[in-house]
Amino acid sequence: MNREPELNAIHERIEALRQRRDDPQAILDLVLCLERLGREHLPEADRLCGDLIARFPASPLKRQVEEARTRIAQASIRCVDHGDPRVEVVRYIAGALREFERHGPRRREEIALEIALLSQQGLDIADPAHKYSLRTLPGRYCGLSLLAIMYAAFRQIDPAIDTGADFLREYEMAQVLPK
């Protein structure tokens, strides 16, 4: 299937939208176009989402922008090349596995459920400074660490569950680390 006409139309739309930087709807449309273009355009789309939220915090489009940002973050994780594993994800998963071992399956399920519910509101996995608190775990966590913890929990509960992240290599590495 030839996608060239569709891609040309998207590029034209992007150029038109770039001229309307003060229009929140135009910026959201630009984000959606960039998202459709794929991996290499995701960082710009994410940056525009952050700018849109900062410039127009009371916009009725805020929820749509946050949902787009979550999709972009998830797509970015899926697009990560399969070169070196992400060391920080291995660390987060290893810590989660130790926690699950100490407190058992019930606590693991409570943690997984709380993170899954929180993630439906959107986790900012691109900004490590953005921290979240959980009722089931002490401390504050960045979005990527919560996604890694949730991945580890659901991997133990049911490996077929799709968390939106492919951390299988990191999970396998974390399993063989000394405890």
C-alpha cells in the first residue's frame, strides 16, 4: 500500500499548523499529525504536549493532550531499539521483585492495581523529575519506575497481559541479579 499521498497530506497539514502557535486546537492537531508520522517525530510531539499544557493549563483540551502524551510515551518505549537494555529499568524491576518476594503475591497485586489505575490518568515517563506517590508503596516514584514495577508485577501475575511496555530483556536480567 502506497502511503505517500497520506504522508504528503500530513506534512502539508503540519506546515499549516506550525503557523498557528497560539491556537491550542491547532497545536493538538499538530501533535496528532506528528504522532501519526512515527518514531522520529515523537520527541517533537511530546515537547509540544508539554508546551501546550504549560501555556494553556485551563484549556478544555488538556485531557486530550495528556492522553496524547501518554500514547506518545508508550510508543516511544515500544520504539526503543533493541540494542542495550535500559539499566535504570533493570534496577527498577529488580527492586520490585525484591519487594514482591518480601511481601507476597497479595501485596504485589495491590501495587499492580494501584499503578494500573494511576496510569489510566497518564504517567509522565519522559520526565524523571515528575514524581508520583502510591498508597501501597512508601516513597515517590518517576513514571518510568512505576511502569517498570507494574510490568514486573503483571509479568508474575499473567505474562500475557500487555502493559504497553516491552521490558522482557530487562525483566530477565533483573531476575538473575543477586538479591
